[in-house]
Amino acid sequence: MLAAPGGELEAYRSLEPVVRMGVQFAGSLLVVMIVLGLLQNYGTRAVTKSRHSPIISLCIGLPGLLVIGGLASTGYLIVDTGIGTFFGIPLVIVGAAVLPTATAIGLVAIGRTLVSKVAADRPWTGVLVGALLTGIAGWSLPATLALAGLAAALGVGASIRVLFGASGAARPDDRTVPPANKI
């Protein structure tokens, strides 16, 4: 596409809504399958952790998302400076690796939560419903941004909880605060 710098958003918005929906469905389905295929054990544990206590995942994920997004955008801004090659590129790479992965985990968690209310709770149904939800959200840009933000926050929070959860209180007697579903 030939467009002015920064015109990617306008080019995307100029697409027909049905085309945007199809592109978002196919793209999210592809990314989710790749992420869960590469991170089989970690991805399924993160999805399960996010589904069991989504409020805790959101409380951890929102600040984590702001930090990761801030680091990636800072790296993007300093790439053209003298120190940008050394410091900016690794920050952009970390953001480009973590954010889509966490968003995919969050989409599957949202999809599995929605499908568990009406049908069998299987991992592949969460993948399919999450991708369908992303495709439906493609109808409008605000809906897409809201869904992506929620999924990214859930995914970052659940990923952090799984990453650091091995050293936590495993037995319920060791907890100082009751679990979120018992409050």
C-alpha cells in the first residue's frame, strides 16, 4: 500500500466493514493458533488462570500492559536517535513479542468463558469463539480497540500470574486473602 507515513489507520478504516471483519477473524485465528501451538503448556495454564480469576488478572494486567506498551512505544520513538539502535530496537522487539501473545491468550480466555455458558468447554471452542468475537468487533474501530485492550490486559495479567505463580501460596491455608471467587 502506498500511503503517507502514519496512514495505516486510515487505510484500514477505508476497507469495507465485512472485509475488516474477515481480516480480523482470519488474522486472530492464525495468531491464536500459532501462540497456543508454540506455548502449549504455558498458554493453556494462562488461559485457565485467567478464567478462574479474571478480576485479579485484570488488576495485574492493566499496569503490566501500560508498562509493556510504554516501553515498546518509547523504543519506537527513540529508534531514530543516536542511542536508538542500541536501546530502542530491543524495546520494540519485546513489545512486539509480548503484546500479541498476551492478547491471543486473553482472546482464548474470553472465548472459553463465553462458550462455557452455552456449550462444551473445550480449548478449540475458545479459540474459535475468540476469533469470531474479534471478527464481529471488526465492524467498528472502537469495539476492536476495546476488545483488544481487554484481551491484552487479561492475557498480560494471566501470563504474569503463571510466570510468577510457582513460588506463591499453593495451599489455601497459606493465603492471607481469600480467593476472588470466595469473596
